[in-house]
Amino acid sequence: LRGFTDITVTATRPYDSYKAKLVKEIGATYVNTLVDQLGGDFDIVIEATGSTSAAYDALRQLGADGVAVLLGIYLDNKVVNVAPLFDDWRKNKLIIGATNASIDAFEDGVNDLVKAKLEFGGWVRKLITREVPLDEYEYAYTWGHDDIKSVIQIRSL
């Protein structure tokens, strides 16, 4: 978790969902935003859903001198009124984004997964919620409420 000690994960799944249980297993706080409101003032907010409205909501939760990292690919073409965010600029908030990464970022990700496996054991494996053979790859792209990551299995020849 890169040294972070107080982590909150938001989603729209019930508190007894698979995703919520995984969040709680590593000691993080889960908030169902359909049920509860967040208080805001987070130091770092990472948004990776690709939903414009989720990105806007994430920016509203950022505290003074905070950093928002937008990782989603926002294809919904929604128009968002940014006027309420102008106060955020006076609070020295930083917004950064990325849609791709270098080989170094990939290597960092692999190293983070190794560290997470050492710290949390089999928890990392639970993030893979679907495995499909190559000849059924279309199924990997279908969506279910508790899906996290799908893996397409490729057998060696």
C-alpha cells in the first residue's frame, strides 16, 4: 500500500459484496456511495472508473493541498459544470492524469503486486475474479457486479 495507513475505497456495491469484503480484508475502509456520503478532505484521491461523474465527485472529496489522480478514460462526453471547483484552485489542489505508462511503471506495478502478496498472502489472487481460455475470450469482456479482473489463459504450444 506504499506506506499509506488510512485508505478509503468507494464503490456502489453493498457492504456485504465481494469487493467490500476484499477491501476490509486489508484493513481499508469501504464506503458505498449509494448509501453513505463521504466527508471529503482526502490527501490523495485516485479515480479509475472512466465515469465523468465519478471523477467530478472524486475532485469534490479532495482536501487542501491534495492530489487527484485521474486514471480513467472518460468516453461519456458529459458536460460538467466546473464552477464549483474554482474554490479548489485557491486551496492549492493538484490534478494529474494518465492513460498509459512506461515499462518502468509496469515494473513498479509488478513489484507492488509481489510486495502485496508478501504482506497479504493470497489476497492478491482474489483480485482475479474470472479466468477464461483464449477461445472464449469474449466472456472475459462481459461484466458482473463482483468482477474485478479477468485473465485470458494462453497455453504454451
